[in-house]
Amino acid sequence: MAHTPRPKARLLGAAALALSGALALTACSSSGGGGSGAATVSKESSRSAYQGSVLSKHFDKPDLLLTDTSGQPFDLRKRTAGRPVVLFFGYTSCPDVCPTTMGDIGVAMSKLSAEEQKKIDVVFVSTDPERDTPKVLRTWLDSMGKGFIGLTGDLAKVKTAARTVGVAVQDPVVNADGSVTSAHGAQVLAFLPSDDKAHLLWMGSSTVETYTHDLALLAKGVPA
């Protein structure tokens, strides 16, 4: 997909964010995915302080109970209530977009103050739970950010949760060479602490600079 230069608070076309109809998937590439429910970028997003894309439909945080990297149950809504949350669905053996995206977020987080970092929950939900055990997930995430939250568990729950926020996830496929492909949407969603809803979206083309700028605002609870 060709990407045009990003103005302040990018305005994405309807094709990139149409979340009704067929689900557009990426096998860890930079294109976006869709899910049920209509979602569009706000026409007012050019007035936003954020550089990411402001959503006109604010998604509820997924009602999701999975296992964290310490092997304990983790209720996403309860454990992150009232906190800024950055949410991404992916898998550890992804060859491109997952490590790039999480790595960029990790670099951006490292540029924030210690106080700002403590305020944000970065959550990575595995789309390949059969191979992404808590130990595997922790080791992988530690190379991006030691404070990141990793969740793994029932794939059916993951797929349902992802769909509620407009992210498509399909069952992993084991290829002839033994590698695994997990087709999933590449969006990163930001939930504001004011109402625990997703107000902001970043796509695979987002830069470290964009994340750094926006995460600093997110830590302060700046409205989108």
C-alpha cells in the first residue's frame, strides 16, 4: 500500500477504515484490518493535538479475560480501568509488522519520562496462543519494553474481542516450511482514561516520532 505524507492527525480514507462488510486482513503487513461495526475517522481530527487518526466511533475496551506472562488471569477491563491503554493484536513469530510496531512503541516509551511511562499500559494480545506461551511472550516483549503487558489464551475469545474494536483476526496457519502465519489487522488502538474507550488509532506506517508525540499526550490524558 502506498502511503502519502502524514498531516497533523492523519485523515485516513474510508477504504482503510471501513469496518463493515468483508474483513481485510494482513499476515503481518502494514495494511489495516476490519471488523464488525462502522468506524470512521472524525472530520474534526485535523483539530486534534494528536498525530494519529482520531476515531468518530469510540470503541469500548474489550471484555477480555486471558493469561498474563506470569501465568495469572488478567481481566483487561478491570486491570486497566481509568488508565491510558495502547492495545495491539499480533504474534511473536511475526516476521515484520509485529516486532516493528512493538519495537517502535518501545522506543517511543523510552523517550518519555519515568512518570509518564508508569501511567500508560501497553498491551499485546497474542493471535497465536498455541505457540505464544506466557514464557515465550515475556521473553519477546522484554526486548521491546519490560513493562509491557502480554496476554495469551483462548483464541476464540481473542478473535471476538478483536472484532469488537474493528480488528480482524484469523486462525494461525502452519506453512509447509514450519513457519506460522497469523493474519490479523495491524491497527494500534489508544484508550483514554476518561472513559476507557478507544479514541485514537495508529496504522502500520506510524513512526517512532508520532508515537512519542502522542504517547506523551496520552499519559497526560489529553482529549483526542
